[in-house]
Amino acid sequence: GFECPDLFPLRDSSGLNHWVLWSANGAYLLGNFDGLRFKPHGPPLLSEYGAGYAAQTFSNEPRNRRIQISWLRPLASGEWESEPFTGQMTFPVELDLIKLASGELRVRRLPISELTALRQTHVWSSG
């Protein structure tokens, strides 16, 4: 089974819809969905690495993008144990489908373009 499932369509470069079934651990399946049943095209694929967990997407985004955000949970190693928080959210990413040279489809995750407005040039000095 899938914990914290998210089911949504993504279009490939030819405009064809593919359904994505996303699980909390960042594994996902590509397949067909007829409104009742999801039929995967192949085995689970992995897209989330590290501490990211339980990603969810936003629907009805004004620019028709599929935006996803993940929870950064505390690491099992206790790495964040001394911090004043027990987790945080990732930067939002935009999802799309890309075709590999082999012809297989994969979900691509790129930081949303709005994040570029937050970038600034910093000059650091050692003194």
C-alpha cells in the first residue's frame, strides 16, 4: 500500500495524460486511471532522496502547473536533535514528465521559477 498517497495527471511532451500515484517515501508509479482503478505501466520509481517525506501536490494552480512540496522529517541519525524544530518543508518544486533516451518516462522535479526572485548576490569577507 501507499502511505500519504497522491494521485494526479501529468502530460508528456506530446500532450498525452499519464497518471502518477505518489507514495510518502517518494516512490511513484506511472499508469492509467479510469476513475475507479489505477493500472501501473511498470514498477515503482524513486524520486525522493534524503529526509524528504509525504510530498503532496497542489491542484488548480493558476498557471496549470503541478506544484509539490515535501516534509523534511527529522533524520533517524538524530542530526537535527538539537534544533528548535522537528521538521520543515522543502522548497516547492514543479513536476513534469520527461522522456529518457530509452523512451521511458520519468517525473522531473524542478524548483519553481518564483524562487529566482529570492536570490541575491552576497559578498562575504573573512574580517
